[in-house]
Amino acid sequence: MLAHTGHTAHTVSAYNGFFRQLVTSMLDSEDTVIGGPGVVIQVDETKMGQRKFHRGHRVAGAWVLVGVEESAERRMFAEVVADRSAETIAEILGRHVAEGSKLQTDCWRAYRPVAEMYGIEHRTVNHSLGFKDYVMGVHTNHVEGTNYAIKRAVPPRNRTQRHLQPFLSEFIWRRKNAEQCGLRFLRH
């Protein structure tokens, strides 16, 4: 790090942590409320930190609930969850999904009560049959791609309940301010 920035790795790490704190404080609650009348939102849960094929060191990891609009802006929310129960998911979707939105998910049973609780149109895709329901046009490809991008952006050692949320906030902020990231950071 010293050769690139003139600072030690510890100093660069401290600046990155400070950046995440600022970005987290810059996000308003309305920045993570997505959807609206007729807007399609794809929602999925993903496990951060899980080993594949039981290889590598064990990482406890954390579950994250992610929602993405099917729109040009691809507005989103991402939140670490303690569990994937219907109560937890319904509470989070109640805070992040605007009334009148159309929800698309996989067939995880915890999503079922949400439509009834909030009056949201809910459609599902059965991933054991395919990635897209060609009859209804339902898929979760946008949110699956976002999950992959989040996993690439967060270092594996930080994929824990305790450390993950600032990285998720940074990801949301960078997506929202992609065109003028540096300029908007300086303004804030």
C-alpha cells in the first residue's frame, strides 16, 4: 500500500472504515424504500460467508435479504437478518417495499404471508423447475446478479453478522451514485 498511496496498510484500512461510516450516515431511510404502484421488485435471501463443497476454513457468515427494482435505476435495499422467518422477512419488507409494488420471489415459504399483510401482488418462480416461469414471466435474475455483485464486493473475512451492514450500505450508496461517486462523496 505504501507504494500506491504513500500510506501504510493500517492507515488505508482506517480510511476505508471511515468512508463506510460516512456512507452509512448519508443513506436516508427513503434511499432504501423501493418500488411503488406497478413497479416490480425482486427479493431473495443469500448467505454470506458460506463455504462451498465444505472446502476452506469455516466462516459463520450471515443471511442477507436483498431487494432490487426492475427499473433503469435498479434501486435496492440489503439488510442483514438474524433469521429467515416469515416474521423477520415481513417486517423488513414492510419497511423497504412501497405500497402497490409487485413482488417476485422464489418459493421460499416465508414470503407467503407478506402479500396478505401488505396488500402486495406476489408472484413466484419455482427454481426446481427452471430459472424463469415462462408463462407468467416471473424470474429473480436481477436480484441474483446483485447478490453475486455484493459477494464480490465484500471481503470474505467481513461476511459476518457484526461487520457486514456497513459494506452493504457502501454497496447501495455506490450503486445510487455510480455516475459521480467521487464528487457526491465530497459534497456530503
